[in-house]
Amino acid sequence: MDPLSAIVSVIELCSVVGGYISQVAGAAESIKTYQNRIDSCKTMLEQLRFQPENQVRRKNWEATIEALAKPGAPLSSLKATLSEVQKWLDRHSSTQSRFHKTVQKLIWPFDEKQVKELTHVIECDISLLRLALSLDLHKLVMEIGDLREEHSRALATVLESIQENTIESRKMLQDMNTSEKRKNVLEWLSPMDYSGKQSDSYNLRQPGTGSWLLDSPEFSYWKDNRGQTLFCPGMQEAGKTIHTSVVVRSLLDAYTGVENVAIAWLYCDFRLRTEQTLENLLASLLRQLCLDQPSLPPTVEKLYQCNKNRSTRPSTNDLIEALDSVVESLSRVFVLVDGLDEYDDRRSRFLESLFSLQRKQGINLFATSRDIRPIVKQFENFPQVEIRATDQDVSAYLEGYLESHSGELPAFIQRNQQHKQAIVDTITGAADGM
């Protein structure tokens, strides 16, 4: 590249890097100082671009430009440093825009030490550019010679530092790509998310609700032994969903962070019958079992690749095979299904899929339902605990309700604790397990 073209290319680099810095959110003083030095370089180089009209000065100018373009001189130094900075900034900027679509201010990727190193290098170049503008060729050549060794060391240090940042950036980008791909695959697999229903149901309970179930010998045996089923029938409004949320929470408290243990749950709702297909329920279970895995299971990734490109959805058999593969890689798996009576799309096939997983892989299955004969029959050979609202549960709920709605009660009840207790006792006695 001829010296004049080298000047133009460095001016362009100054514009790009300086433009990036101007968009940095909350730039520190050291960053602003670096930007000022870049602006100074750009101004000097723009002045050096133009040939003097005087013939003698023009010869000096040509010799000066050639001196600036030699290895180790300001043009080659600035080009090397700013090119590396631009590459890194481009990569970093692309990463930010990809993973943070709404970001309007950029983040500066270099630390304080690196900024000081970059500033030191450019200040050496600025001192030489000032000499170049004076067209004092002899002094310029002498200064370049004297500063070459120090300048080369400083340049090597800052380029090495930028390269280390680049390696770290590539690793970060790979991690983010992996995380983004994982998120896309799991969202494609199933949009059905029951975490909100779990939180809402659990938050509705009063403290102590469901403790009788957790303390029961049937539940303890189910929790402590692989391959067990616990069926909990109950009348309508008996609190089956609340009790399921209590069981889920107890399992999360016990096993969150425990390696190779997964918990998945479904809350069936007759109002969602069009969404509650067999395939969607199986896909939701598969998605939940993958959430805490350190990496996306190969079976699931293959399922995604085979269907995504063709705009198809996995078949029932594909999902069952994927579930079998994922469960096989885990030591304990708990599956909880609330409200089987509110799901009627191939319910028998759904239950048989779960029972098959249990026979082959030893999953633990917990299920609730109203006392409907076809469902009860499928669980007739398994332990059962009827869900009933105990007097303790009903009393706790009523006391909490009266406390939170105290201001809405008549004044004579607000002032009299005996009246409140009479309300609690009367309703509790009439509840009969509801």
C-alpha cells in the first residue's frame, strides 16, 4: 500500500473506533482520553494528506510520508493497533446486538489497564506525527529510531492483550451461541410453561396446608424409592391442585442442585383442551427434563434438526423415544400430573406412556384426579391417598382469609374474636373435605 493510501486507511480506522467510543454507555475518563488521542491523530493525518504547493516543501513532505509508513513508524503502528481494536469491537458489537436487541448504548470491552496501554501507544505516535507536520525529516527519522524499541515493546504488549481479549470473546460468543440455541430448541419443543401455575397455586395455600400429605407414610415411601406411583383422587374443589403444588415445592426444596435428578409437572385444565394434546404434554415433560441438563441432550437436538427444517412436529413415538433416552441419563425423575380428569385427549395412551417409562427407567409418578372410574381403574394396583381438605387446612385458610379481609367485615365481627372463631368453626364443620 502506498503511503498516502495508508494515511487514508488509518483516518478511516480512527473514525470507526472513535465512533464506537462515542456510543459507549457511561464511558470512563480513561476511555474519553483515548478517544481524544484518536481524534488528535485523525486531525494530524488529515493535515498530512495534502501536498504543499511549494516544490521544496513537497519533497520534504514526500520523504516524511515515506518515513511515517516504514515498519515501526506511526502509520504502521496505528494501522496495526486500530485494526485489532476494530476487529474486536466489531465482534463485540455484533454479539451485543444479537443477544440484546434493545441495547441503544454500547459497552466498552477493554479494562482500565488495556485502555492505558492503548493510550500510551497512540501518544507515542502523536509525538511523531507532530514532528511530521513540521516537516523536520531529520529529527523525525532520529526520533523514530530512538523510540522504535520502546514503541515496539508497547505495541507488542497491547496487541497481545487484545488477542487475549479476542480468545476470551470467542469463548463467550460460543457460550452465548450454545445458550441461544438451547433456548430456541426448548421453546420450539414446547411453548407450554407450567411454572406460573405452580407458583400461583403454591402462593394460594396457607402455611401448613398439605403437611399431612407430606408426612404420610405413603408419600414418604413414594419419595424415597425409585419407580413408585402415588395416586391421589379427590372430590371437586378438594384442593388437589394446591396439594400438588405443595408436593412439587417439597421436591424442588429437596433436589434442586442435586446432580442427575429432574422434576417435571403438568397442570391439566379443561379450558385448555385444544392445547392439551398428547404430543404437547409429552413435549412439555421432555422440555422440563432438559432444563437443568448441563447441555442439550443429543436426542433432543436431533429431534429439532429433523423437524425444524421440514416445518414438522415430532410424532408421539418420536417424543416417547426422546423421553426414554433423556430419562435413561438421569438417576431420579419425578413426574407429577394434576387433574387427569381435565384431560381427555388419548388419556389412556398418555398414562400408558408414563407407565412404560416407569417400567423401563424407574420414574416416580404422582397423579391427581376426581374419582372417575376409568381413571381410578388405571391406578387400582398402586398406592392411593385421598385428597381431602382437613379441618386444619380449612381452618387455616379461613383464618388467613378473615385476617386479610378484616376491613371488609362488619364492625361488630372485627372487634370480637369469638365471632370470628364461630365463623371458622361453622364453615369448617360444613366443608366436609372441600
